[in-house]
Amino acid sequence: MKLLIPILLLFFQASQPADKWKCYRDAKPLPNEQLVRVKPSELKERVLVCAVPRLPSTFDGQTTLFVEVEVDEDGKIRCARVISGGQNSIMRDAGLAAAKQWRFKPLIVEGQAKPYLSILALIVSWDTEKAGKQCPKEKRRA
């Protein structure tokens, strides 16, 4: 399974262009050489606070979004962009809005907190129980 996600990611990245970066708090994406790359499996272990994507009550659909996230030294999402999944803007916007609220453990390298880059897989679904499985209740943002 750990090998399957990167292979699928490469396939999806080749088939559709990534969205533009959406940055928060007047931030701009950092150059790649300033970022440490973190595996998606390691990112999942670093979660402190998460949020479940919310779709409008009139929307019926489901997808898995792969969101590239740039995490700052404090563990907050600095910038995010959908790199695959979500055939429409409603799902993509719901996924980005949820991703913005996630918080992670800071990455300490040689005694100093560093910004990092990783990929967050988000289930966006009308079925809140299914979407909620990716975000344990004890870590959920209200």
C-alpha cells in the first residue's frame, strides 16, 4: 500500500496539471530548496489537529484529493494546492478549506524547526462518516 500511493500519484500528476498554490496569512510558496520533503506516511503521524471536508448539503459526491501542503516551522499550513482528484471546484474548495485547518508537529532538523512539504490525501464525501475516518475525533477541529 505504501508503494501504491506514490505510483498512483505519479500517474495522476501526469494526467492533469496541479492547481495554483493557495497561500494563507499573506504567505508565498517557498522555493523547493528551502523545504524538507516529508513522506505522506510520516505526515500522517505528525497530525495534531485535523478537519473533515464539508460539502454543501445539496451536493452528492465523493473523491479522494491529493493535496500538496507546505507546512511552516510552527506546524501550520502555509500554502496548499490540489495536485490530483476532485473533478469540480466544489470538492476541491472543500478539501482545501479543510486542509487549511490541519496542524502538524514541527519538523526539527539539527535542533531547528524547518518548513516542510508533503502530500495529504483527503476523502471528500457527502457521507460524513466515511470522510470522518481520516480525522480521529480526539484531533478534530470543531
